[in-house]
Amino acid sequence: MSRWLKISLIVFGSLIGFLLLLSIAASIYVSANKKSLLDKIMVQLNKNIHGKLTVGDIEPSLFKGFPGVAVSLKDVLLRDSLWITHRHDLLRAKDIDVSVNVWSLIAGNTEIKKIGINNATIYIYTDTSGYSNTSLFKSPTKKKPEQKTKKGTPEFGKFDFNNVNLVIDNRRKYKLFNFNIHDIKAQVDYPDSGWAVKAKVDLFVNNFEFNSRKGSFMKQKAIKGNLDVHYIIDKKLILVEPSILNIGGDDFTVGAKIDTYDKPGYFILDVAAKNILFKNAGSLLPPNISGKLAMFQIEKPMDVQARINGATGKAGEPLINVSCAVRNNNLKFPGGTITDCSFDGTYTNRNNTALEVSDHNSVIRFKKLSGKYYNAPFNVDTLTITDLKNPIARGKIVSTFPLDNLNQSLGGETFNFKNGTADLKLNYVANIDSFKFTKPVVTGIINIKDADILYIPRKLHLVKSALTLNFRQNRFSLDNGRFQVGNSILYVNGAVQNFWNFYYTAPEKIELNWNLQSPQLYLNEFIPFLGPRNAKKKKRSNNIIEQLSNVLDQSKVQMKLKVNKAIYDKFIARNLDAGILLSENGIYLQKMTVSHAGGNLSLTGNVRTGSNSNRFTISSVISHVNVKDFFYSFNNFGQTTLTSKNLTGLLSARVNASGNISDIGKVLPRSMNGLVIFNLQKASLLNFEPIQKVGSFVFANRDFNDIQIGTLDGTLKIKGDEVDISPMQINSSVLNFNVKGTYGLSPGKTNVEVDVPIRNPKKDADITDKKLRKERRMKGLVLHLKATDEEGKLKVKWNKDHD
């Protein structure tokens, strides 16, 4: 070992030994002079205090203060003079360690180098009148500038807090800050500008309330990290340098500025975090803000910045500004999920700078919002949520997308899209209630082109269709609509008043007024409307998409229909003009007129949908139609005895009937009941088998193949599979006869009585007197016959039981 190293070790060891001996001596001195030393420390600590400071005991602590002397003050209590009124101790500590400079003790001047507060509560209290228990500290005597000095001001090089509960409770300004300090170790320096503290902190936030009526920031959050704090005396300014603090498990960069130069002073707190989950960031805010943000969920981490600033000497909430950047994320909100979502978000509680900070004056903004909603891409320049007390969401949505992207939202139960595009520009306004967007109102335009749409509840397939949906405040219109169902083309325009008023609360009150025109309509292609809707009934919903099915199901459609040519099987009508009401339970023909078979038909009625069949009721007036074509068009009304091949002439009639019709548009057997009053002009009966059989039975020399009937009036009552023929006189070219009875549409039901005078009507052809002709009509021999159905064949026999 070198000589100089030996000398250095000897000197260093001697110095350490000397300091150790000095400390031991100081400890002995403390023990021997406990009372006088305590008095000196109390004098130092009681400087500028109006109140009561008590210490239970003092004990030396050799190693805590080495190379100085440390003493431990036990059961320290500090109270102001009005403690008896408010009962909040400013300080109550089980143990306070005070490290004293050894040389200062020898010199008779106690210099405190370090203070450690352990197992203590510090409660800084201000009552509603403004009085604070910190008033026990006397204000220092003002000095002239040349007398300005630090002398007499206590200076501590270090301080430690261990297991300390720190509470700042300001009842006048509704502020409450409550921390459980597990450990704070701080080094204090005193440059000429003021003082500087470097501290390592480990604490837990119970309350951090700028306004205790609104709740706490960082509630129940742990904070760990290092702080670098400076105080500039001349400017009365406290600066907290940006430092990394772990708050609630996430790292934040935190910086602050507190200016106390003017009254009131102000503070600024800046907080920033990278790659933090939205829910974690939101949990640091008070309930009046975090509660509203809870309606949103952002899947992946994002970057967040916040600034909180306010007055230090005034009541009320601070100004809060928060911003975040979200890229390619998934955003869940009460109306669904936005995928591939990007936006720049901001929050402020002072939207209108002319008004005070408040929930009413708060706003959340989503700027440059883009993503996919139910797989449909969209862009929103700015979506805002204003007035967080009664929040309202507003935004303008722009999007162009293929319609089949909507199958995830509307497909399955309501619509299925194959082709077509949608181009929309919409303004969106919605209330927010219990974290849900309720009763949104949409204004703007949706253009749909080249659409291939299946309306699932009615199994109605629309192809090559286009339309414009126009939303104006509370009015909704469909413009320039073109729909194709099979070979049928419909041009549609229409509107709905009070649309949004009833959309959510009473969809059954919505009445859509449509004007429809078509060059040619194949009515059988619309048969699916006769059947019941296949969609399951849903509860009313405040979600605009979910409620759509209910609106389509329960709303009414009032249509004015004009068709150049309408075709249904063999029925062909022209110039169809109809008023039709579609409702949840059926179709109502308010009035329909058509030209058919050379004449006109008018019809009113309804078809009420049922689970197994559909009940219909009709009232019709038939005017001068060609009876041959009329019977042919209606498939001879379901019977095979009297067909279009047997008839000529012009038919007029009044028909009132009801019955059941299937989902494919067929009248169910034996379901019809009604009354038919008819008039037949210029008629002829051709090759009608029942009359031919009567003729061959008694008039073999007369021609029954072509029977001319000038005028025929009759009444028929339809009862299921029976037609009751009211007594009817038939005057023809070959014979006159009277008919009554029942004609059966099913085997074994026919029972028709026929009274036939043998007199040849040609003998009376020259009689012009109608009364005389009627008197002579039944003169002479009269045959009484009966036509019955036996084993499916019509039989004619004598009627022995005639009148």
C-alpha cells in the first residue's frame, strides 16, 4: 500500500471517528439537556405561531441524523386558537424526527437540517366564513427592501413524510383534497431566487376536488414518481417541472404552474399520456364528466392531453380542456359500434367563453370522425355533444357505400341487399338519456341507385330500383322513386308529416302518403302483401335502426295509385285509379275504378291479414261490361257450369261479398258470402247444358243452342258453396221460364226449380202491350221441373212438389 493512501485512510478514519465521537457526545448532551434542548426546538418551531404546539416527549436518535444529532419528538399536536369551534387539528403526529446541526448546538444556535413526519394527520381547514386553522402562523413583519433577508426564516435541507394523511378542506370554496401519503422524500435547496424541492412521492388520492359538489379527480388512485418544484420569491410563482408520474397504473407527464402574485392567483395543471386506454383516462375525471364519457368505449390505447386551470382564491370549478387522438380504433357508443374509427376528440367545460364554467356550458367534439357504421363507411366533419346536464348530440354525416354493406344492420329480419349504392348527406340530432342516444332526428338526403332489395317480412323483391329520401325537420319525403317488382314498374313520390314525433313513441300514428304511377302493373307480383309479415315483433326502441322494423310494421301507407294497364291472371284492366290504405292488419281499398271488358268497375273493400288466411270484404258496382270477357277474366268465378263460353251481353251489377283469400290470392272454397243484384242486357245463352237438357226433355223441335235473352234481372245470394237464386223470370227466344232454388258449387248441393210454359214465345213476339204479354206468358200448359246434382252430374226431372 502506498504511503499517501495510508495517510488518506488514516485522515479519513480519524475524521469519521471524530464525527462519531462528536455525535455520541451530542447525543449524551441531548439526553443530559433534554428539557433545555426541547425548549430551544420549541422556540424555533413556535416562531410566528398563534395557537398551541405541544410535544409529549423528546428522544435522541444517533444514526438518523449522523453526522449531526437527531431527536424524535413524540405525540406532537398543533392547534389554532379556534380549535374548540371547528375541532380540526392542524397537525397530529405520533413521531416527528428533527435533525439538528452539531456545530449549531455547540454554538448555542439550533439549526434544523431535516424534518421527518411519521404516522401523522395534517388537516388544513377553512370554514364557510373564510377562517382557516392556518391562521395560527403569524404574518412576518414587513421590512424595507434593504433589510430584506432570509434570517429568521426556518430552512430545512430535507423533509420526509411517512404514513401521513394530508387533508385540505375548504368549506367556503367547496374544495377538498385528501391524500394518504405513504412516503415522500424531499431535498430542499435555497437559491437566491427562492427555493427548490426534488421529491420522490408515493401517495394515494382519496379526494382531489376543485368543486366538491361535482366530485373528485383521480378518485381512489395511487400516484408514484418524482417531482421537481421551484418557488420564485419575487414573482410568487411555483413551477412544477414536467415529470413522469404513475397514476392509477398509467404513466403521465405532469407539469404545473401556480401564480400567487395577484389576488386571486391562478394555477395551470398540464397532464399528458401516451397509449392509455380511454376508460383509464376517463376514470381520472370527476363523475359529472366521466359519467358522460362512459357512454363511449374505445378499444385500443390512444394519446391524451389535458389542461386544468383556475383561480386559487376563488370558489368554483376550474376550466378543463382535454384532447385525444384516435386512429384505426373501434368505438362503441349507445347507437352501435364504429369500426376502423379515427377522430380528434376534445372536451371543454367552457364552450361559450362569455359564460361561466358549468355542465351546461360543456361540450365534447369528435373532429374529422371517420369509420364504418354497420360496415357502411362514413365521414363526419364534427360530431358535438353539448350541455352535459341535458346532453344533445349533433353531427353531419357524409357517406357513399354499397348497399350490401347494410346487411349486418338491416339484414336478416327486415331487408337484404344485393346490389346498389347509397349516397347520404345527413344532419343528426339526438338526446342522450341514461347513456343512450334517444329519439335521434335526421335531416338531409339519401340517394339510392340501382338497388336490388328483398323486403323480408313481405318477401317482396325489388330490382333496378332508385329513390331519394329527403328528411326536412319533422317532414319526410320520398322523391323520384322507381321500383321494379318482376315486370311491374312503379314510380313513387310521397311525404310524411310529424315523422320524427311518432317514429319512436307511436309508429302506428305515422301515415305515409304516396302517389304511385305505373304504365303496366302485374298484380300477382304484389300478392306477398296479402300474407302476414314474417318478422318477429320487437319492443319499441330508441335506436333508429332497431325501431325501423317497428315503423314499417305499424305505420299506415295511404296510396293514390294510377295504372295505365293492370293485369291479374286473365283479368286486364285499364285506367286503374285507386285509393289504398296499407296498415299493420290489412289492405283497405277506399275506392278503385277501372275500365274493363268494355265497361267500368268500381270497388271498395278491405283484406284483413290473418295467420292462416285473409278475410276480405268488397262492395262493387259493375257497369255495362262484356259478360263473356268478365266471366273469362275471373275464371268463371270458380264454377264450371256457366262459363264465358256460354254467355254474351252487357252486364251491370251490384256486389257485396265477403270471404277468405289465401296468401297466394285464391278465394278459399266455401268461404264466400254475399249478395249479387244484376242486370243483363242484349244477352244470349250459348250451349248451356242445363237449358239444353230441359229443352231436349220437352221441346225437341226448338233450338236451345243459341238462346236470345233481351233483358234479365236477378238476385243471387252466395252462402259458402251454395248460391240461392231468388225467383227470377227469364224471357228468351225459345221459351219463357221461371227459376228459383239453390245452385251448388259442391256436389250434391244443387236444387233448382224451373217452371216452363209450353207456349212458344215467338207467338207473342208481335204483342207490343207489355201488360198483355205478361198475362199471356204463363197461359196454357206449364211444365214443373227440378234440376238436381246427382253423383256430380246434373239431372232434370219432374217437380212433383211444385207451388
